Amino acid sequence: MNVVQALPQCQVGPAIGAGRTGVVYAGVHRSFGPVAIKQLPGIGDRFDREAKILASLDHPHVAPVHDYVRAGRDGLLVTERLDGGTVFERFRRDGIKPDAACAITLATLSGLQAAHRAGVLHLDVRPKNLLFTGQGVLKVVDFGLAQGPPAYTAPERAAGGPLTPAADVYSAGTVLYELLSGTLPDRDAAATLRQRGVPEPLARVVMRARAWDASRRYPDTEAFATDLTAAADATFGRGWQSRSGVPMHLAPEPAAEPEPEPGRPGLLPALVAAISLLALVILPFVAPAPGPRTAVTQMSVLGAAPGQPANVDLSLPVPITGGPATISLSVGGIPVATASGQSSVAFPAITRWLVGGTVTGRLRSAGGVQEFPAVTQQFPLASGIGLGSLLACALSGLFVRSRLRSVRSGQSHIGTYAGGAGLGALFGIGAWLLISVLTGNEPMPLYGIGCAVAGAIAVTATMRAVAIRAA
């Protein structure tokens, strides 16, 4: 497979790694920035469903999938590039303290739980598939790509039995065993934990997670995380998670969170975001429909009375009466086309592909200047105005999603919010123009400014609400 041709939206760099599942290349995505591109030979159809689900999964401890391309039986998986190394590398190089081992496992379980809820099992949880960002946030990678080494593989998978989330519980338990004891489990794993000085509360949780019989094991990652949190609290004391040095976001808690109450932090920004988004959608619809203008001359377009709306086909000459004149078309006060003539005006051919919906027409002659609403006959989305506004909404929405991921991962600063506000304003302008074009309302600048402000407030407030929730 030619990686460069298959991913025109990426600048493909050198290979940065290789493993049992394929070669990994560095890359830069046009929308998402630095990425890792994994070439998966012979992947066939079996990974298509998981790739689509993972691409829609948004969790701070799961490496986001930005793109997935199939070519024959090969696949290309484009994910976030993680430059902080693997748990395996950190463990072999510096060792990992017990509290950090528990924090790493809780972050792993949080990511696995999100995937399990979406219907995807990992089935290859091991230290090499647990990576860190440059800020130290742990991410789970390589869902469903290969069968893990025997030491981390649940017995029921090796026996060809039915697979459930308990299979990933076994693998995560094995990772925790290795990080706490410094070695992989042997025949007498419980005795090894005692010899290595692993505290009894933690050892008990580890051994249950690794129970040979799946019915004796934790049934899911949430139950495992609940007991592990309680054991770590008893072992390390309050505040151990922040002291561990491993950031955790949305990790499962021992008890259910109470329902949000009025006045609770995070509720106000979410309410502001919702109101602003509603205003953004409503404003273009309440803009007045195109009506007649006050005429200062007796000139007219297409036989319509002076100043009245005129239905113009920009692919044909536009008839005018009253002598030579110039017609200019503008959108929100911005000129987009101008043409002159004696009894008719012929706009450049490209105009029909640029202008859609209702725009402002200005008729200039020796007798003066008058305005009229120009209602174009072209299909709105076949024009630069219609399609451009749609693309502005789509692209700004994608970038906003990327900003929200950064905020959820704890990467928020003034620049993040400023960029989010700009993207929100772009989305608001795009929505205003798109709705105006589709409804036939004339895009009036005042309403466009209102939509831009509403979009900026909506995105900024949403980012603030997400940051409060993730804190």
C-alpha cells in the first residue's frame, strides 16, 4: 500500500516504530496536527467495526482515532501521536512506584470502560500498549489489533471461549501485578506478591482481577477500579492520586456521583453555552424576509417595480430599464460581483457559482443609486456562498472538538480559550450564512455579528464547563 497516496490529508514522515501489528510512521494531519500512522497488513474486515466505533470515542485515556483507511486487506490507522513513551519503557528504565502503578491502572481501566460501553474489547492490554502524552497523561492504544502475549492473555481467550470485559480485567490485573512486584506472575503469584512486600489490600485486589475462572474475577473494569481505589486509599492515604504524578481524568469512583444541583460549579457555563447556541440557531430564522427598498430612480430590473425584489438568473444577461447602469451584488455588505450594461447586464460566468440565496443588489446610474433584493435562481448549495458556509460550519466544528479534547485532558490556557472563541465565531458566521441562503432571507450584517458573538460565547462556555468537570 502506498501510504502517501492513501492519506492525502496527511504529510507522512519516517517510520518511528514497528511491532507485531505493523509499522508506525510519524505524520502531520491537515486538521489534527502531529499524528501516528499505523500500517496494518492483512487486517481484512475484522477491524472495520472497531475502527468506526473508536473514531467516535472521545475519552481522555483512549488515544483518539482521527482516520481509518482500507486498501484491500491492509489498513491505515491514524491516531494521536504520543511522545511520552510507554509504560513498559518507563518501568524498565526508572521503575514505577506502587502509587503510580495504581494510578496507571485506574487510568487504563477508565479508558477500557469507555470502550467496553461502546462495544469494543481491547484483548491486548500490556505495558507496551499504554502510552503517555508529553504532559504525562496515559492513553490506551491498539484496541483489537492482535492477541497479546500469553502472560497477559485471559485463560478463556487462550481456550477459545466467549470473550467479555472480564478478559481485559485479567490483562489489566496482570499489568498491575507486574508493576507492583517487578516481575510477571509465576505459579505461586500470591506468594511472590507477599515476598515483594506488596501490601495485602492491593495484593487481594490483584489476585481477584487475575482469577483463572472468569466467574471469580471482577466482571468489569468498573468493579475492578472501585476495589482498587479503596485499597489504594487504605494503603497510601488521602491525596495519593495527586502525589502519584500520573494525571487521571474521569476515573471510576467508588460511589455514584450525586446529581448536579443548581449553583454547582460547571452548571452555569453549560447553561450559558446552551442559551448561546439556541440564540445562534434562532437569529438567522428571525431575520426579516427580503422586502422592497425605497427607490430614488425609475430604473428597474427584470421588469420588477423599482426597489422591489427581482428573481435573477446569473447565468443569463439581466435586463434593466431606464438607461445604462451598473449592478453590484453584495453579501452582508461585502461586494461579490459587479457588471455594467445599456439594456441588460451580463455578469462574469463564475458569478453563478459564487452567489446563492438572496443578496443585496445596487443599481447605479446617472440618476442616482437604488437598492433591491436580488433573489438568485441557482441552487443555494451549488454556490460558493452556500457550500462555503457549510464547510465553515463543518471544519470549525471539527476543530472545536479537538479543543474540547485538549481541555478534557487538562491542557487549557488562555490561548486555548482564545482559539476556541475564534472557532465559535467562525461557526456562528457559517451557520448564519448557511441558514440565510437556505431560507432565502437576505443576510443582514447585524444578524451575522450576533451569530458570531453567540458562537464565540457558546464554545468558550462549553470549554469552561468541560474543564470544570474534568478537574
